[in-house]
Amino acid sequence: MYGVEVPDLQLLAIKVLGLTCSASGCKRNWSTFEH
């Protein structure tokens, strides 16, 4: 089951990260977190 579930979770995580980065901007987010 893990062989099927893990890849799906990874794809979802990548999609979510990609959406958040493209929506608000990774550089801006990281700069706000650092300061």
C-alpha cells in the first residue's frame, strides 16, 4: 500500500508547494519568515 500511497502524497505536496510559491512568491515568503 505504501508503494501507492507515498507517491501520491509526494505529488500532492509538490503541487501544494508549487501553487503557494507561484501564488505569493517563494522569495517573498522566505524573506518574511527570516525577518
